[in-house]
Amino acid sequence: MNINRKLRFQLLVQNWFFVVLFLMLVVLLGYFASQYRVAKDITQANRNILTQGSVNVLKQMKAPINITVYATKDDASSGDVFRKGIVDFFARYQREKKDIRLTFINPSEEPKLAQDAGVKTDGEVVIEYQKRVEHIVPPFAEQEITNLLVRLSRTNQQAVMYLDGHGERNLLGVKNHDIGEFGKQLEAKGFKFANPDLTIAQAVPSNGAMLVIAGPQVDVSEVEVKKIKAYLEAGGNLLWLLEDDNLRGLQEVADYLGMQVSPGVVMDMASAQYGADARVSFASLYGEHAITKNFMLRTLFPEAHEVTAKGTDENGWKVSNLVEVAPNGWLSATKLAKDAKPEFNEANDKRGPINIGVALERTYGKKGQRIVVMGNANFLSNTFITNGGNLDFGVNIVNWLAGDDSLITIQPMPLKDINVSIPDTKMVVVTAWTVFHSFQYFIPLGFMIAGFVLWWKRRRA
């Protein structure tokens, strides 16, 4: 083909036009990439994005967060990439909250700064929010960091008081029926505990966030009951976990709250689908309340009792139902023996759904007063706390009673353990080494050789 000056000029214009269009496309894609971000995590445990609980915590933190890492510089040649790992870890938080500032300080170069900050370990992380500071030492996961942020966010620093000395489920106990695991989770979220002895103290301390009564096994003395009622009359908050309809001397408190509890337990025949006894109820409906707002986790309540409360002009309580269970079950009129077969009695039993928890609220002086009564203490026990959303529901209750409504959220769950354990035998070790290094070296090298051979054949053809 004869190429004259005119054709050459047309080809030149055409080529430059293509180059200009290509550059415009690159700039346009860069612009859109800076304006819009789309991320998809396909890992089993969502290791590259935050859980919704962590996102909710960051949303309610309005002030900037300053994160200072006191660590020596990375030495990539020796495999030390600690700082890079920290940057990648907190990048997930920075994507959700733009005013998180991450700073690195080398303690060997700036020993005075490390000393002033109270740093004791290389790699220690100091997180500051609204002049409140906490230290944490790696390794840590999302749950530890988000719990730390919850503690920094907590505005109510008053202690959670609990009644003791009557066989209650202990907030620090390790037995199966205790609620010590729940107590550990509360401590991780910034709560502190107090154990006033009401047989000696003049009154229930008024500087506590709430009083917890967790299923006493013997009667509470009349002196203690009067102090508890006086505490409520003075605007104190209360979490009452019931074992059964035996109130153990606290009838006067129940009357003051306008509260009643059923003698019989809930029977939920749907439990058989999960391999559980009919006396174990699974929550199906939650009431309209701050505690249960957007709460969609399944909760489990073994041997639950119906709880009702009635607000009157005299007591001024606003009553809200929290949890309804057994929509296809019933409430037995009387207590059943452990080995008795559950059968519905049309004359005496009550068809479901059955409400097993109430929240009471009223205005007292310049502050609000809040009370939660649950017809089941078992759901927070060490045996059942890890089932479904029991822990989340319990933490929501305590956050609401403490007045930290903004912290009522689904708690971040720990990542699944997906470590690979290799038996220590020669054959297995050789096999594992071959598999791992095949993907790292042999397979890529094979592709390179195959590509070179294919190119060489085509060139010679």
C-alpha cells in the first residue's frame, strides 16, 4: 500500500486521538475511584472489613480518635513488618471514620515521649478519645479494639452494684449457674463492680449505675428489702433476674413495681427442631424498645417464667414488653417435674406467645429511672451465655440501664479460628511443604516456562 503524506497525517491524528481518549479514560477512572469506594470481603471470617457492631460504635463517636503506636521501624529484610500490619489493621477503622489519626513513634529514638506516655513494651498502642486514654499491646483482634473504643466512649463511670449473700448468681463466679462470663464481658466494656453489704450499709449507695439482683436462693432480710425499696423510691435503677415465682422476701419490691411472675414455666415445642428440651424457649418476637431496636439475633431462655407489670398513675411507670417466646407453645399453670412429659391443658394452661421480660421507665427529678425484670436468670449463666444473642441482649440491657443508649448495639464477634494444624510426622510435613511451596514457587515457575515455550514455538512457526 502506498503511504503518502496525507495518509501519514491521518494515521498520526488517529493515533494521537486514541492516546488522548485513553488518558481521559484513565483520569476519569481515577476520579471515580477517589470519589466512590466499593469493597467486598470474601474471606470466611470477614477479616478485611469491620463487623456491623464495630461500625455502629464508630458512628456514635463524634470526636477524632488518635492512635499512637510506639514501635521500632520495620526491617523487611528480616521479615519484620509490624508497622505495616498495624497500618493494614487500622485501615478498616479509618475507612469507616475519616478522623482517625494513626501515628508511629520509635521509642528508641524518642525515649522521652515513650516514657511520658507510660509505654512499657515495644509495639504498645495508645488510643486517645476526648482526653481519655487506654493502652493495648498486640496481638489483638477487632473485638479487643472495638471493646476498647466502647470503654473510651462510655460516659457513665458509675459502678454496677450487685446483691450478694443469699445464694445469688455471682457476677464474678465461675460455676455453671453463675454469671461470671457475663461479668467479664461487662468489665471488657468499661463497667466496674461494687458489692455493698446491705446488712451493714445504711442504704444502697446512690452513686451506683444500677443494682443487680440475680436469683437469690434464700430469703432476703426485711432490713435489706426496705433499703432496696428506698433505693427505688429515690430513683435508683434495677436489673432483677428471677428464678421462679418465689421472690425470696422481695414481694414488697414487686408490689412497688406492679409486677407479677407466673408459677409455671414456658413450654416451647419448637425447641425440638434444635434438639433442645421443651422447657428451653427461643425468642421469636421482641418488643418496641431501645434495648431491642434493630435486634434480630435469636436468644435462648431455659425454664422461663412469664413476667407482667402494670403502670399506674400512682407509681408513674411506663411499662414495655421486651421478649415474647413460644408462639406455638404455652405457659404451664403449675411447675412440672423434670421427667414429666409436657402436655397442653386447655383448662389451665395459657397459649403462647408468652412475654418473659419487662422494662419500666419513669421520670424522677431531673433524671430518668430505669428497671428491667427478666423471668429468667439462666440465659446469662456461664452455661448459656454463648448461645445465640444472649450476650448481646444482656449487654444491651445493662447499657440501657446505665444510660448509655448510644452504645446499645450488636457486639463485635471474635473471628473464627481458621488456623491449620499439621501433624508432626515426616510424611505429612513433606506433603505440606510440597503443597505450600508449589503455590508459592513451582506453579508460577511452571506458568513462566510454559509461556516462554509457547512464545518460542509461535516465533519459529
